[in-house]
Amino acid sequence: MKLVILPQAQSDLHAVPDALFPRLWKRIEALGHYPRLGAPLEGPFGEHRSTVSVSYRIVYWETAHAVVICYISGIAAEPEHELRHPKALL
């Protein structure tokens, strides 16, 4: 299936670090062969699907002849809990 990458997604790809880009790109290419790889979204984005690779969410939809990549968003890491020495609590 043809891959169409919208301008926003193209811009998002330019922000991906070089070390992560190959793995992310492999996932995007896989969508061309397996467009239902991602999970369907709900609500107003119900026609879209989403998949995750190397801390990036790829949001896309499928047409009869193409997979359209809408945007690619970095997934923020969960904030670490601040560790304090027990004496600091006194």
C-alpha cells in the first residue's frame, strides 16, 4: 500500500534524533504492508489509528489505496519521583 506523509508529519520526522530515525522509519514502512498494525483511536479521531515506536506515536489513517501519516509525536517520559534523603524530611 502507498505511504502518504502529510507536511506536518514530514516536519515531525525532521525533529527525530538521527539515532532513532531508522527504527521509527521501519515502523512507518511496516504500516504500508500492515495498515492495521496500530490501534484504532476513539471519539472524534475514530477513523485514525496509532502505533508507537522508539518513544514516538505515529497517527495515521487508511484509505483504499494508501496509509496517510498525519503526525508523529514524541511521547514524554513519565516524570521521575524525586528522591529525598530521610533527614531532609525532619
